[in-house]
Amino acid sequence: MLIKKTTQGLMLALALTTGFTQAAEARDLRLAPGVVQFHPGYNPLYTEFQTQLPKQSGGKLSGRMLGVEAVSISGMRTGLSSGLVDVGPFLPAYFPADLPEMNLVGDLAFLGDDPQAMGAAMTEYIVTCGDCQNELRKLGITYTSSYSSNIYHVLSTKPIKDKADLKGMRLRVGGPQFSRWVEAMGATPVSTPVTETFEALSQGVIDGTVTSSADIVSFRLDDTVGYISSINLGTYHSVITHAVNAKTWKSLSADERKAIAVSSTLSGALATDRWTEISAEAEKKDVEIIEPSAELVEATNAFVESDLGVAAAQAGERYGIEHAAEKIARFQKLVDKWHSISEEVEGDSAMMAQAVNREVWDKVDFSTYGI
């Protein structure tokens, strides 16, 4: 009896010790959403990612949130490179000279009319783009996935219906593709960090912003803008949803790396849905939605038709990108592919994430990817 009790005690002690060892081995990653909690880039993009990490990694990975006061989205490059942050969102548009290959397709906002398809197309393109991967490697960043906003419009302090209404206006833009459209419409583009939009509008520095109507809620713009011009200006998909510090990535196993990629893809698809939900909330506030005139729509369509050639030419002239037109054409084919998949699954975010896993991540060798 004494031997039996002693054996049971040893087995229990061994089990407890094993459990403590496994818990001690769990990797707690520092996550920095870089935006306020009202923004879909925080919830669900990072809250769901935090939830998925232990599920997808079998308990080997977890995440600890850092607030925007620790690292903002504009300071994410420093946060990642310094090692303060293990995982954070990264906006390539902030670094055009360092990431011209990624920005080449990230800047093609006007191809977007299905946000789920755009996020998936961007993910497949960057994962399979050797030149893009080389750029990211030099920055010490590993790419996981991209997600997309919903359709961009113009939020403004003055009503915009016709092209003439835009003349002389100062509009905040988040990328060169929007700058080109603003200039083509006779307005002036202004580069202001999205987190400073409220202040810029309040002080009259800008007259409006080219963005999703969700920003009315996410950045509390309802006290500064009174109008939404519902002209279709495409999507913003030029973002790495969960960029990983290269040293952190190298320290992980292949299975842990895949867990991050899969978690990133699902949370990104859910965040895309949230953009649409918040926009619906925003449009119920005290703002007037203005349908653009036929003239403004025609002018925008003409701009979009010619802009692909401009984007390719500028990529070659400014950054020396070779075969830019062919790369744009490959991205267009991926957009078409993912449009078809999105239609098949009726835009269901979970099913889109599963499709990305099947079409992209299941084909990746995570023992070498991102190294």
C-alpha cells in the first residue's frame, strides 16, 4: 500500500512538473496594435489575433497587448526594429523608398470593390513575390498577411457633389494613389498621419479626408465632418496586418510561424467585416451622404483607367522597378481569382480565411519562409 501511494505521488509530481514546464515554455509575444481600441485595426484585428495564437499553436504562443501610448502606428518601424514590439501593423506607404515593390501593388487602391478579395489577393501576391520578400528582409520584418478596409469615400467639412466642388480643397490622403486622384480632381493632397486627422480638421488645416466612413467612429470625426461624398475610391489594402520582428520570427518553430500566419489571416478577414459594420454605424450619425454627380463619376472612371499606366511608369522612373506592368498584371489576375472565390463563399470571412490557408499558407515551407 505504501509503495502504491508513493508511486502515485511520484506520478502526480511528475505530471505537475511537466505542466509547469510546458507553461513556462509558452512564448508571450508583445503585440502593438498601434491604434485606438475603437478602430477595427485594434478590435478584432489584434484582439482576435491574441485569441487565436494559443489555439493555433497548441498553447505554445500567447500575446500581450501594448497600448498606443507605447507604440503608435507611425512609430511601428522603430518599435519592431528595436525589439520593443514582436508583432505590429506596418504601413508600407510610409516608406516608399524602402518598399517600392510592395507599394507597387499596395497602391492600386482603385482595383478594389470587394475588400475580402483585395486582402486575399494582396496576401498571395506578397507571399509569392521574391522582390517584395527581399525588401522586407532588409528591414528586419517578416510578412504574414494583409487585410483591407471597406470602400473609401471623401469625408469633408463642405459638401462635394461635382468635380468643381473639389477645386482648391485640401484633402488628407493615405497614399500616392489617392494623391494622384485628388490632384486630378483639382484639389490639393495633404499627408497627415491618420491619428492627427481630427486635429487637422478642427484647425482648418484640411477640408476633408479620403478614407472609410468608419473613421467617423474610429477617430471621433463626427464633430469635424458633416458630409460623406459616396464616390467609390477603392480600398486601402497596403498594410501588413501582423508584421513580425525578424529575430522573433527566426526564434520560432515552423509550426509556430504557421500558427501566426493562420491567426493573422483569420483576424484580418474579421477586421475587414468590422470596417463595414462601423461604417454603417457612422452613416447613422449627423452627417449628410451625398451621391456624386455623373460628371464626377465619369472623371474618376477616366482617372482609374489611365492610372495603372501611370503607376507602372512612376515605379520604373522613381524606384527602378523592372517589369512593373507585368507585376501589376499578375496582381490583377489575383484580384480576379479572389473575386471569384469571394463570390463562391458569398464574402464569408471565415471561409475566405480558410481559402487563403488552402491557396497560400498550405503551400509555404515555414522552415525557410521569412528567413
